[in-house]
Amino acid sequence: MEKRTIKNTDLQIAPINFGGNVFGWTLDEKQSFDILDKFTGEGFNFIDTADTYSWWVNGKGGQSEEIIGKWMKSRGKRNDLVIATKVGSETKEHGFDISKKHILKSVDESLQRLQTDHIDLYYTHFDDKITPVEETLQAYDEIIKAGKVRYIAASNISPERLRASFEASKKNNLPKYVALQPHYNLMEREGFEKNYAPLAEEFGLSVFPYWSLASGFLTGKYRSEDDLSKSQRGEGARKYLNNKGMEVLKALDEISAKHNTKPATVALSWLLAQPLITAPIVSATSESQLETLFAAPKLQLENDDLELLNKASQ
């Protein structure tokens, strides 16, 4: 499989980033191991998690990292993988926190759970909007120099604070973010395209969008309110049950029929066709769902397919 390089790094990744929020939530340990075996068995190597996944189960999180750590240790695959995790998210125990003290404590806890000596890509998960950006970057500088983290990235940070971070990096010779994880998909375009795409271009960021399938809506399984009860995550798709949502599903149905594939595959392929997108983040809880992910990098959408999707999703 053709690998892509995360910009300004030596990290080579397959073009789908597996979202580990399902580990310890909708998948137990054995099921998680099975999914990870199948995912990596197809040549994919990029796994995304966070120190707080799945805090909504036990109030503190850590289950996802623990499962990935056990799996990596049992399979001996650490050197074949690119592992991303995050710091700064809110739990019942603490609020958003990207202070130096919290980062230095959290990185050691993540390393312990992941049973590894380094994290390839370490994200500022959420911005506490209080900590000076220089302090956060100084913490990252310390853990990069200690060999605990290779590169840093940003997720839920305002465009203003993101720019300020780059200015502080340049001024103080501190590490720079190499990647951005925004909310972006066919149903959620404006926020990224208007506010973050120019920054991604200016600062040479690789982009890994989360909720790539709009909480499962772009799979086509939620077409009415009655469908929302089909899964634990169904309620997240409610807001897309509108005229725009139906137009996007209609376009996905038409294109997936034309290419003999699934709507989810088409939706991911649309993301991969966007010039700034390096690898969409997406989860799967079954072998059939994995197959739709595996098919996305192989699907070459034609110009009229892209035009139809762009028109429906504007």
C-alpha cells in the first residue's frame, strides 16, 4: 500500500487513521484485538487514541490506551506502527488542562498504559484557553528532548491560539505542531474550510479529520428518527436528518451504486481527494465496517462524482 508522509516528519502512514475511541467502549479487549489484527493485517499502521478514551464509561479514561498497549506488546508490532495519543481533555476529575505540570504527568501515564517508550504523535486534545502557549510548547520541548514524544500536533484549538503557537515556536525556538485534527466531513465543511484550511496550508500541516463519517450518518444507516436506535452512537446523527443530509445521502447512494461500493467508502474517498487531507480518522466495530475503510484508498472518484458531492454538501 502506498504510504503518505506526515509533513515535516519521517513518519510514514497508510492513508486511513484508525480511531481508538471504540476500544473499551463499544469493543471489549478481545474484540479490539481482533479489529487491530485485521486493520494492521491489511497494511494499515496508523492508530489514534487519547488519554481520556473512554472516560464516558468509567469517568477517567485510559481503557483505549491500555488495550492498544496490551495488543502491541502481545504482537510485538510497536516498530511497525505510528501511534498518536492526546493530552488536555476534560474528565470528571479535572477540566481541560494543557499546563506544563499536567502534560509532564500525563505523558508518563500514557506511556505506561501504552507499554511503550515513545509516542509518535502527541496532540493537544483541547485548549484550556488559559495556559500560555509558550508554557505548553516548553512542556513538549522537554518531553521531545527526553525521547518520550517524537512530534506534536493540535486538535481542538482556536485559529487564533494555533497561530499564536506557531509564532511562539518561531520566536522561542520551540517545537512546532506538524499536524491538525479538525472536525471535517461532508456534513461539516465550513468550520475547517473557512477557519483552518488556510492555516494548514500556511504552516504545512498534515490534516487528520475526526468524525469523518459524521457520527455514522454518512454510512447511510440513519435515514429517519426510527433508525437512530440502531446503535449506541445513533443519537449523534440526529442533527443531520435534514434536507442537506438527505441530499448528501442521495449523492452517496448514486455514486456508490455507480462504483459498486458503500456510501461510507465514497465519503472517505471524498476526504482523501481533498488536497489538504492526509488520512481521515475512522472507527470500525466489525469486519464488514473494516472492509468499507479498506476500500476507500482504492476508490478513485471521478470529477463528476466530486462535483455532485460538493454541490450536495455545500
